Amino acid sequence: MISPFNVVILAAGRGTRMMSDLPKVLHPLAGRPMLAHLLDTARSLDPLQICVVYGYGGEQVPQAIGGTDITWVLQAEQHGTGHAVQQVLPYLAGSGVTLILYGDVPLTTADTMRALTAVAVQDKLALLTVNMDDPSGYGRIVRDACGKVLAIVEHKDADAQTRTITEVNTGLMALPTHRLAGWLSRLSNDNAQGEYYLTDIIAMAVADGVAVQTCQPAHHREILGVNSKAQLAQLERLHQHEVANRLMMQGVTLLDPARLDVRGSLHCGRDVMIDVGCVFEGRVELGNNVSVGAHCVLQNVRIGAGTQIAAFSHLVDATVGTDNHIGPFTRLRPGTVLAADVHVGNFVEIKNSQVDDGSKINHLSYVGDSTVGKQVNIGAGTITCNYDGANKHRTVIEDNAFIGSDTQLVAPVTVGKGATIGAGSTITRDAPAGELTLSRSKQLTITGWQRPVKKSKG
């Protein structure tokens, strides 16, 4: 990698068309701020330093992003891209290369950044350009008869002939740092916008005999910026399409690649199958032969090999072992750890609990703050009453216990090994191992009772 070099990210804009009080670069792409994606890519190049110019929203941007490796530079008033880079000058190392990026252009790849810096290290100015069928709104790349770059003319300042040019400036560039101060000092705001355009330094470089060389990205999505919610949604789908392609290249079966959302990192073993509408957040690991049914949400979970997760299940901060059967409509909350061959069925919620091998909780139950042993069967409608209004208490259900349907286990309580709890019981004391424990009111039949009859309104 070329070293040393600076990275400057311009991220001060408000984004008026976003129709939001949130600074533009903090709007989420794949679950994270746009700026965070760009910073990750820049860090992968191991730069000498990263400077981020922020402005609109005040301290919201540095507070949201953090990072001890970032130099935050405030642009209190926004007077154009040239003015923004002027704010950074005191913080830049005087030698090497400076790479200039934009916080609202989040999908630029490391390869494209390397290509720009490789040109600039030769004491040239490197521009990233693309050709567009409709270049409206973009600055045009003006070349001479030999194809050498002469200048960039912004759309609003371009005449009719210049507007026919289809090669446009993306804003991304790299240049020798030692030349930057001189060029910035000569900028003028004598233009339609009354701003200091960074692109005006191109003509200065030509006048100073510095060669201007252009590079083009491998993919058009790398240069797409965000100025509206519609454009943000477009980038989201482009990004997710790329993620889906990578997963399929690794052997993952996606029943519909267009209906996948990865908002973090998804790591899959062999022969993984993912149905439509699934959302993966944070770090998710799926072992070999895992299947995830339609419309599931998995956040910061690890799923063991052979586990099947049925539709509409929601798993957060949980660890699931091998050969489990989860769902449909299961909710696993933080602190849940399931061992091997565990069955958790429809409308079951588990929180901060450990469930050992072969146990089953198949229907309409809540298990919270519990330790469940091996081969336990928990019947429908069972509730562990773990909260007394002030403190949480733990329930322990030992190996081979059987909990009858519609049981309330009032913690702290222990159900011994091999114990059976009769259906409809409320258990407030420990149930001994190997015994039947139940608590029921006496069943009564009231002979001759008459059901109330609705009174006539007449």
C-alpha cells in the first residue's frame, strides 16, 4: 500500500432533500450510518490519518460514529467543497498523498481508492470519473483535442456545448499533499453558487504543469451519492444485491436474492438455505445445513449445524446448538442458550435461560431466567414467573422432568430430576425428584345454575 497518505472525508452537509433533522451521513445503509461504511473501507487501506469534516448537526456526527483514529474537523459554515478542505489543511501531513472522499457516497471500494492514490503518488492529480447517459447536474470533464484534462465545469456554470459532454466528475480525487495548500489559497467563489469549488483546482493543476489523470470505478454503484430517501433506498437494494451475490458464490441457497437484508455480517457454513424476507443484524453465524424460514429476524446469534428455524421467528443475542427445531413464531431473547436437539415451537418466548439436550418447549410458553436440564418436556401454556415486581428470580428444572400444560412455576423454585408437574398447577415450593406434584382447586358442579339472560330493551 502507498504510504504515507491522508484520507479526507467531506461529511458536513445537511441533505435538505432528505427531509430530516438527522445529518445526511448518519442515515442508515444496511443498518449502519453511511459514513461508517466509508470509514471501514478507508481503514482497510491503513492510511496515515483519517480526517472527517463535519458541520450540520454539530456534534451528532462524531458522537454517533466515534473512533479514536479519526481527526474530526468542524466546518461551522458551509461554503463549498473547497472551503471544507481548507479547514483540514492544518491537520494534514505535508508530504505524500491526500485522498478526498464523500461521506454520502458510501459504496466506493478499496480497489478504486488504491487506484487513485497510485496515480497521485507519481506527483499527478487523480480524478475518478464516469460516463453517464444523462449527466445532468454533474460537473463535466473538459479535455483538449489530445484528450488531456483541462478543467471541470459545474453543470450550473456550463454552456450548452459543455453540457453535451457525458464524462462527469464524481468528486473523488487524490493529489500530492504538498501542492494542496497553494491551490486552495487561489480558489474563488465567483460562480453561480457563490461557493468555493474544489474542482477548480483541476485547471490550476493544468496551469502548473501537473498532469491530471482519470480513473473509472469497476461498478457504477461506487459513485452513487445520496441526496434523498429514494436514492438511499436505491443504494440499499444495490448493496443488498451485492451481499446476496457474495453469499450465493459461497454456496448459500437464497430462495429470492432480492428479498434479503443483511445489516451487519452474515457467516454461513455449507448447504445453508435462507427463505424470503429474512433480516440479519449484527454478527450472525449459521452452521452447516442450517435452514432459515421466511420472514425471520436474527440478530447477534450463533446457530449450530443442522438446526432448522421455521418462519416468523425472532432471535436476538442467543446461542443455538446443533440439530435444533425452532419456530414458527418463536422468540429467543438475550441470554438464551440452547444445547443440541432442542425443540422450541410456536409462540414460545425464552429469555436468559439455558436449555439442555433433547428438551422440548413446543407451545405457547414463557421461560425466563431458567435452567432447564436434559430431556425435559414443558407443556403448553407454561409460565416461569421470574419477576416479583422488583427482582428477577431463577427457576431450575432438572433432567427428565415433565411440566404439565398451563403450569405456573413461581421462582425461585426447583423441579427435581424426573419430577412430574400436573397440568394446571401453580408451583410455589420445590417439587421433589421423581414425584408427582400438583396444585388444583376442587372441581365443583353447581346443580340448577341458570345462565344470565340478556334483558329486553323494550
